[in-house]
Amino acid sequence: MAHATSPDAGAEPLSAVRLRSEVGGSASMWTDLRVVAETGSTNEDALKQAVDGAAEGLVIAAESQTAGRGRQGRRWLTRPGAALTFSVLLRPQPVQRAPRGWLPLLAGLATAAGLRQRTGVDARLKWPNDVLVGDLKLAGILAEQCGDAIVVGIGVNVLGREDDLPVATEMSLERCGVDLTDLTCLLAAILRELEARYRRWCEVGPGEVDASGLREEYRSLCDTLGRAVLVQLPGDRELAGLAVDVDGAGQLMVRPRRGELVAVSAGDVIHVR
């Protein structure tokens, strides 16, 4: 997930009241919208709510996150106003287990769409769900399962100049030249985009990414496809080849220099120049 450590500044505090009105009111699937000043991890909070039986549609957003986690166990810390950090609780019961691998990709697609709509940045995707501007990471996503529930955590770097961000491969809206102080509007935009795609994914098929048009949309925004990649696989293995497609389960299809197509379900992708 994105990692932002800029000093406190800039953004207006998130407003749960405004958020409720901007995501569609009673017609929205987001039925329980919570904003907290500080928490360890919004994903941990949402997972605990899932265990306690919370319904689909819970959103927990935090001004500051002190013990967040990213993919591959990476730490993710945020200071107030420096990032937009939130988690959503979903229970995609109509969708069979195999197609659920598409949910993190769907979340990345919705995040990119919300950012493009609200800020005008040319947000694109690196498989599975990193949101890029150019070759730099603007936002990231972590999906975690708990029984029949899936919690999706999303983080967007808002503030931070080049020297403020922890690694050279990260980007912020500030670095993009976006003067964004209203994070409530950005969060609402992403939630609207996520709801639209999630409903389509659950209802058309369900889980059929071709019938719903989600795979075509993902392909159009994914910078990984058509590129030479190096995939760092679990167990300290590597796979080099050409990324040619994403299948119906969300796996990246890689054509190695020799041999048949390989379906990658987990791994860190490096775009080879």
C-alpha cells in the first residue's frame, strides 16, 4: 500500500456527515461510514468488525494510521492529512471462490477511476492493483479475507514532495501538482466508483469479468500488459517474460522466454525498461 510520512498540513479533516450525503444516501451500499482521528490499522479494525458479524458496506477511514500493513508484510504509516487511508468490508456471497481473486484488481481499477475523475491525474495500474502515475506509485491496496468477508484497504499518497516520500518509486498528489485539501470528496469519488464496479461484478455473472466489462476496462488501464516483466515469486523464485493478459481469476499471464504461459497469482512485478 502507499506509504506517506509528510508533516501534518494541508487537508481538511474527513467528514463522515458529508461523506454520507456524497456517496448516495440510503441508496448506497455504504451503509456504515466511520471516520476516526487515529488508529493502528483500518484493515485490522474492519477485520475485527467482520468477525463480530458486521454487514457488508462498512467503511472505516482514518486521519492517521500508526500500525498499518501493506502487501508482503510491509509497514505502512501515515500522518494526519498526508494520505487518504480507509478500508471497506465486503461479503461477495454471489461470487464463487475462484473469481474472487478479481476483487483486489477491481478495487485498484475503481481507485484509479476515482482519482482520474476527482483530480485529473493520469492514474494507471500495475498488476495486481498498484495505482501509478508514470512509473511511480501513487496508491496501493491490500485485500484480506476473513471467513466469507473480504476487507479491502486503500491508501493514496496526498502530500509529500520528492524528498519527503520514503522511497524514490513513490508519488503523491502534491508531486503531481494537485492542490487537494478536500479528502472527503476524493474518498466519496473512490467509493462511488468501487460500488458501481462491485455491483456489476456481483450481479453480472456473477463474477464474470468479461460479461461485466471489467476485464476490458482493466486491460485498458494496466501498464503491465504488453511489457517485459520480472516477477519476484514466493519462495525466492523469479520469473522473467512478457506480461500478455489477466485471466478470469485475476492471475497475470506471463510468457517466459522459453516454455508455455505461466499464470501468476501472487508476486511482486517489476516493469523492465
